[in-house]
Amino acid sequence: MIQLNPAEIKNQRRLVIVWSITFLIAFPLLIVLGLLMRLNQGEEIKLGIDTFYVLMTLHGLGMAGVLYSMAFAGLWYLISTRYVRLSVATGYVVYFLILAGVTGLAYATLLGKFGAGWYLLYPLPFKGTFWPTWSTGLSIISLTVLGVAWIIGLVHVVYALSKEFGGFTNLLGWQYLGKKEIKRELPPIVMITTISLIPGLIAFLAGAVFLIMNLMQYFEPTLAFDTLLLKNLVFFFGHTLVNITLYCCLGWVYALLPEFTGREWKTNKVLVYSWNATFFFILFAYFHHLYMDFVQPLPFQYAGQIASFSSAIPATAITMFGVITQLYHSKIKWGIVPLMFLLGVAGWAIGGFAAVVDSTIAVNAVLHNTLWVPAHFHTYMLGGVVLFILGFLFYLSHTKEEQEKDKTAKFGFWLFVIGTHSFIATFYSGGLRSIPRRYNDYSGIPIEATHSMGAFLARLALIGIILLLIGLMVMYISILIKLGKKNNTTVIQAAEA
Amino acid sequence: MLPFNTLLTIQRTAAITSFLAGALVVAVVIFLITTSSTSEDKTSVKHKVYKLRGRYFFVLTLCVIAGLFISLRLLPYTKFQEKPDEIVTIVAMQWAWKMAPGISDKSPADFEGSNEITLPAGRHIQFNVTSSDVNHDFAIYNSKGVLIAQTQAMPQYHNKLEHYFSEKGDYHILCLEYCGMPHAFMVGIIHIN
Ligand code: HEM
Ligand SMILES: [Cu+2]
């Protein structure tokens, strides 16, 4: 356990507040881009086709980047104030690098019109583009900067933890599998951090290779890399990034929920087995993005489906049952923080189930690249990750009593949840109706029923989006009023004590 | 061979199972919220929940294994298909489909074909799909707008998609991989008679 002096805690708290404010600004802006896209698909407004894809690219990259960064920043704060000293300076280096990367991307998209989509599927950024080549270059470089920042951050955290807990395998909880007595308890958040960040590291390295190859292509247009290889690399990177964003948040759900239920949530053998299994599922599940690449070796296709199906076992049997054990007959007071965590887990469950459905190869044949895909990951992100993050922000800004009493915020919360799920329902329905994803609008589809259904669902989505935006603004007021003011939650009782 | 003629059922099955799963999640949430005012000792709760968890684990594992066992035989890949009666070459390009019967020995860029093609019903047709520039996705929609089969069209590779058209009519080809600005307008048509 660490002894931190108040000044250090204050510094870490300032860092996380900087992060939070950045998140709170960027998030609604990116939502507005989503709103514009849906309006365009509903034929309510008329964006140029190029503008649509520029917005789509910025929205996708921005959301994925901002949510992962915020999830990481939350973990950083909890770890640095409870378990091990982390360098604030490194924290700011990571922050400013990410800021630089995001600025670069915003510039490349909004001004440079870069519009290759968030996974810039090779060789799309180099062929038949509607944007100048410099914006491709700037995008690749900005993404590289982001990758470097994320790698610096996670290596710092994992290294510090591993020193503190006596070695890397201890972070994976392997000491619980032997017969020896446990000298130092391993908090679940530390194990989950490690199990998210190590696949993260591997994925970022794959992303780096992908980016370097793209950069080479950029400088030497005659090159031609293997398209299947680059597709594997980029989906390994992208899938893992999104996947671990949620797992990072689960880390703090394990750490914080017990503070509200008064029931401890400790590491044991079963938890270690299940999270170590998850480690492999994270690495192999990404193959489900390449089912429709029939030339991909068959064993990989099998691996994708097996890993995707299996990941449901630890996720539900361990984490979700863990949440049930925490909450059932707990006499908990339903403040906004535990509500967020519970509903976040529910969103994760629903989005996860939809993902498992789509990761069945036979089903993927008719759902791949329909609106089912954004449906499932918006559930997972907006209905899961975002709630975990907002829950964390309420934890950060409110005392336990305040978050119980804050009726307005709770009202905003329910609006947000209802809005989110109604908005996403239009994506699910679209997927089931075979509406393609990534269409600026559906007017080019020669089947009239499909065209009109697509446009109708897009208009319907507005109701949900407006509800969720109102809910979000209501919660914002509550968070922003309190965030800067108090240091109430910095009275840290290291959870292990 | 996928039961393509019953494909609506695949989408419907997905809809129904997902809906039920969603309803179960909502029910659990409501249950947890409404029962939480009671207080019970942690050990006794743990005991109860773990017992349930044991059963759940067992049932879920069985479901996963059964699900894998059944669904991993219904794959769209060549190895799982009949011997084709007919082969059609498909080359995707920014932003059109080039389709022509037979196997082509030309490079994708030089290959000539049309956005519109006529094929017979009641035969196993193999689409030999590639691309001359970026990634596209060759997706077949029936006249009711139901997506019935697809494969990626990628440069450097040939994906072999087999389909048995049992019904006559017009089938549309849409592109399902973002390939640049007119991606949503890259359509083709297959007449089956
Ligand atoms: C109210 C909030 C949101 C709205 C209205 C919204 C709307 C949209 C729309 C309309 C699309 C294009 C769908 C298509 O036709 O393919 C999209 C794509 C996407 N969204 Fe959202 N979204 C929201 C929140 C989020 C969040 C929280 C994330 C977090 C990761 C996210 C990540 C993405 C990504 C990665 C894409 C894919 C972009 C691409 O295909 O390149 N969105 N969103
Ligand atoms: Cu396309």
C-alpha cells in the first residue's frame, strides 16, 4: 500500500479533472456529428456526400479515442491514489500527446476532408479519394501520435504495478492458483487493468505496424501490401481497443461498487481463472470481423467464433453474477453512481449478446456490415462505457450523500438511458431489415422498401437522440457545478486496508 | 450449404433471441432494484447466488458448445458447399460491378463485364469475387430487400461465394464495404429466370 501526501493526491486529482473536462467538451460535440449523420440518412438535411464521410470518420475515430482515453484516465486516477505512485508528469505527457493527435485528426478531417472511415481500410486512403493526399498523411501521423501516447501511458501503469506487486505474473493473479499463502492481496482492479492493458499493448503495436506500412505507402505510392494482412492488423487493433475500453471501466466497477453496497469484492481463484481466460478471448475474438473474407484461413474463422462465444462465459457467470452478489438484498441506497454501474452492466450485456449473435458465422453472412454492427457497438459504448464513465465522474464530483440526493441528475440519467436504447433500437431494426451501414443516405438503393425503411428509421432515431442529449445536459449541470469545487472524494481509504 | 431459402428466418431468429435476451436483462435489473431494500447477510447471499451461478455456468457452457456444434456446420465457405453448376466472375471497382459468366484469365483491371447479368434459377452458382482497386463487399439482396448472401470483394484475392437461387426474379447487388464517396450508389442487378 502507498502513503501519498495530500499534495500528490491533489495533483492526480487535477490531472483527472483536466481529463474529465476535456471529455465533457468533446463528447457532446461528437454526438452532434452522429446526429447530423442520422439526419442526413433520414433525408431531413442534405450534407454533401464527402461531408457525410468526413463526419463519420471524425465521429468514429473521435469517440473510440476519447472513450478509451477517458477510461484509461479513470483507471490511472484510482490506481495512482490507492495502490501505486504514478508520475503526474507522465500523465500530462500522455494527455498532451493525445490532445495533439486528436487535434491533428480534427484538422485532417474537418479541413483536410479526410474521410476513409475510422479503420481506414487499406488501400482506401490511397485510391479514388475525394481528399488531398496531405490529409491522409496527417491522419496517419496523428494516429501514430495517439498510439505512442497510449503505449507510454499503459507501459507506465503496468510497469509501476508490477514493481509494486512483486512481478508481472502476480498482476495476473497467478499466485492465487498455487497453494502458497497470499502475502499481498491483489485488488481486482489491478488484475483487470493488467488483463486489459497487455492485449492493448499488443494491439497498439499491431496498429503501429499497420500505420508504418500506410506511411510507407504514402511516401512510395508504387508499393502494394497484402490487403488481407493489413485488414487483420487493423481489425485486431480496432476491435481490441474498443473491447478493452469496456474492460478498463469494469476495473473501477469492481473497485467502486463495494463502496456503495458495503460488501467486499475480492480476488479469488475463480476470478483469476475467468479473467485469465478473458485475456485470450480478447486476443482472438477479432477474427469475427473477417468472416466474410472467405480467403482467410478456416482455423481463424473457427477461432473467431469460438473465442467470441466463450467470452460470454466469464463475462456473465463471473462479472455479472458478481454484480448480482453485490446488489441482491444489499439495502443499497440507489444513488446515481450505483445506478449508472448497474445499467451500464445491463447495456454491456445487451450489446454483448448482440455481438455474440453477429459473431456466429452463419448469421454474420446476413448481418455483416448492416446497421446491426453499429447497433451492437453503440449499445456497448453508449449504454455501457459511457454510463461507467459518467458514473465515475459523479463519483469524482459528488459525496456519497450528494449522489443519493441528486434527483435532477437521476432524472437526467433515466432520460439518457431511455433515449440511448430507443436511438439504438433504430439501428437494430435497420440491421434486421438489411439496411447497410455507412451509407450517407439510402436513396441509391433500388429496392424502394429498403430505401424508405432506412430513411424512416433514421428519422425515428431523432427522438431517442434528443432525449439522450437533454438527459446528458441535465447531468452535465450537476457534474460541472460540483467538479471543481470540492475535494470530497480525495479522502482515500486504500480499499485493501 | 446454408438454408438460403429460409434466410428470413435467420434474421428473425436473431431478432427473437436478442429480444428475449434483452428482456431477461431488463427483468434482472428491475428485480435487483426492487428487491434491494431488504437486507441480508453477505455470506447467505453469496451462498444463494453461487448456487445459481453454478447451474447457470453449466447450462451456459452446454449452450455454447451446442451452439458452436450446430452453427459451425452452416458455413458459407466453399468447403461446405455443393459442387457448382456454373461459375461467374465478379470484379468490383470504384464504383461499379463487372460481372460475366465463366472464369476469367484477365487481370481484374482488364476484365470486362457488366452491371447487369442474367442467370438460371435452380442451379448452384459460384461467384468468383475480386476487386481491381480497394475493398468492396458483394452483397445479394432479393426483391423484397432481404440480404441473402455476401462476401468481401478484395484486391489480390478471390472469394468464392456459392448461392442457389430457388426463386426467379430480380436480385440487386449492393456494396457493403465502404469504398469511397459513391459507395452507397454502387449497385448491380442479377436477373434470375
Ligand atoms: C447519441 C450518440 C450517437 C449518435 C447519434 C451516433 C450516430 C452514429 C451514426 C449515425 C453512425 C453512422 C452509422 C452508419 O450508417 O454506419 C455512427 C457510427 C459510429 N459511431 Fe456513433 N453515434 C453516437 C454515439 C457513439 C458513441 C458513444 C461511440 C463510441 C465509440 C460511437 C462510435 C461510432 C463509431 C466507431 C462509428 C463507426 C464509424 C465508421 O463506420 O467509420 N458513436 N454513429
Ligand atoms: Cu462500397
